[in-house]
Amino acid sequence: MRLSSSHLLRFLAFAGAVSLGAAMAEETPHQRFSGAPHNYFTREPKDAFSKIMARISAGEVKLDTSSEKTQLTSLLKALNIPVSSQLLVYSATSFQGGLIRPANPRALYFNEEIYVGFVPGGRFEVAAIDPDLGPVFRIFRPTPDGRPEVSRTERCMNCHAGRTSWQVPGLVVESVICTNTGASLDGFRREQVGHTIPLADRFGGWHVTGAHEHGKHLGNLMGEAAPGGYKRLPDAPGSLFDWNNYPVSTSDLFTHLIHEHQLGFHNLVTLGVYRTRDALTAGKGKLSNDDATALNDIARQLVRYLLFANEAKLPEGGLKADPAYVKDFLARRQPITNGASLRDLDLRGRLFKYRCSYMIQTPSFAALPKEFKDRVMAGLATALREQGAPPEFNYLPPDEKRAIRTILNESRTGVF
């Protein structure tokens, strides 16, 4: 399906009388996704984690179970997730909250399709992206023979299908001030995920290491109850826990920013997938005018997100990133003939040299339903015009737009 120019411009200009979050919350009630047409809990997942688990079960891939840490590192290796992606969170805001506290942080590791959580003394938590279901959540424990013991639980959806992800399966990152038990005293940027959130509101309950350990953010802080509220206390990385419990000694700001950028992308993509499936089911394969308008608005939100509209400002003086994670991140570049890639970094005033997300080159984007993907690609084509593009994309200069179009064309992501 191709959108006409007039239709396309109308959808790009559409602002809506209500917010996208409010509209989708009304249209997709909590747990609506568990039944037809989505069948979230009964449909067989096709995510990358499922494929690796099948190989482990068949004995084709072995996990080293000699210690808790070797279990983790061998699992990450099997999933092609770099240990340098490690992030540490010490607020008790996950399935295993009873184990998580400043003295025993939870570690997160990720690539573009799989997110792994590890708490010393606990089980592994895995969220893997399925093209039809969005994130699929599992609890994982290797048995002594190295084979997987994997389970899914509806309890994950208490947090992962709320307003943050428009009440469809989604990924959540919170920013809180917590006590030394991990209990939250205060929260920030509620029900928001993505690269537009100011850094001053992020990382509460998380460690930030390296050059930006003492930056203008909420990381590396705890709270203590006090008359009239609470007072903030420092929680320097490694001061209350042993780094030897983890593969590396980092929880870098750059890694945090990449992680959250991906989460915002996944949530919008999943919303588009579910809303399209609902609409086609209701219309018996055809879109009603109201559903087409709703899909237009979600597509516009995704276009803006892909092109880093309203990206939060980096720290003054630029971002100084952990070299180990930068190396692993750039190892996944997909350069075109002239050497350019959507992963090329800027790190001075923004994350990337070319402001179009590398996540557009992932399987979850490639598998978008045609009715939704056509709208996104048409929106990108219009936004990346050097002349006549909607004013909201004027922050992209003509040479950057040209470079992005060249990358997308040559990488067969789209035709512009």
C-alpha cells in the first residue's frame, strides 16, 4: 500500500485532540492482548532467545554451570550479547525485587533483540523481541547439566503491560530514589521511556560509572526518610557491593542512553503491531477510517522517534563513553559503500552522526505488518525531503537528510 502525497501530509500534520498514550489506553484494555487476535500467552514465540534455547536443549550449545558468573557469561556469549553492555540497578523494581538492593544490584545486558537480567543469588530474567508478540518475558535457570529450565509468568505483565507501553507488552525503565533496602521513596519521569527524557530525570536507582559518575542526573543516590520527606545520600558504584560478583565493573552513561533509546523504539513498534492486528481483525482485513487515522498517528510518532526528534541534550562538553562498549557497539555496524553507517557516533551534542535509528535495520522493524510499515516508510520519505518536508523536521540539515537517504537506500531499508 502506498499513501498519496495529500494523505501523507495529512497524517504528518495530525496532532490529535488527545495524547497518543490516552487514546491507546482506551482502545487496548489491560490484558486485552492475552486473547484473540493476539494470543500473547498461547502463540509460539519466534524470538532469538527461543531459537538459542532450542539449541541448548538439543545439546548443540553448552552453558558453563561451574559458577553463577560463568553461567551468566556463557549465556551472554550464546545470545551474542556483549558483557560490556552491563548496567546496574539497585532499586527493587523488578520480578526479583526481594533480592535487589544497593548491596546487591541487578545487572542488565542487551543487544538489539534480547535483554537479560541477572541478580546475584537469583534467576536470570530474559525479555526477547518477537516480531508478532513484542517482548516475551521469561525466567531462566540452567540446571547442573547446562540445559535450560525456562518458564513464562503472567506476573511480569503487572509492570510490563501498563500505561508506559499503552497497555500492550512493553519494556520499562524507572527512575526512583530508593532506600538501602531498595524500596522507592520518590519517582521521576513516570510512564515515559525513550531518548527524549532529560538526563536530569533519569537513572534514579541506577549506577552510572566512568566519566559521568558525578553528572547532572539521579544516578548513584539513595534516600533516607526525614521529617517532611527524605534526604539524599551518595551511593558510589562499588561502595556497598563487590564488583567481583559481575563480569565487568561498568554501568556507563553511553550504555544507558543506547539501552533506553532501544526500549522506546520497541514499545512504539509493538504498539503499531498490536493496533494494526486489532484494526484488521475488526475490519475483517480492511481498515476503517478511524483505525487508519489511529495508525497514521502511531506511525508519525515512530517516524519522529526514528529521526531523534526532541532528543535529550547530552552533558555539557559532550559524552565520554566507555571504550569497551563503544567497540562492541560499533562492531555491529552495517556500513554502505562510502563507509557510512547509522551507528556512526557524534557524542558532542547528540548520540549519532546521522539521526536515523540503527534499529530500523533490525528484524522487528523488517517484520512490521505492511499496513503499518507502509505508513512509517512514507512518513520517513516525506520527513527526509531536502525541500518541502514538514517544518517539525527542520532540525535535520539537508546534507544529513541526504546521507540518511543514501544509507537507507543502499542498505535496502527503503527507497527514497
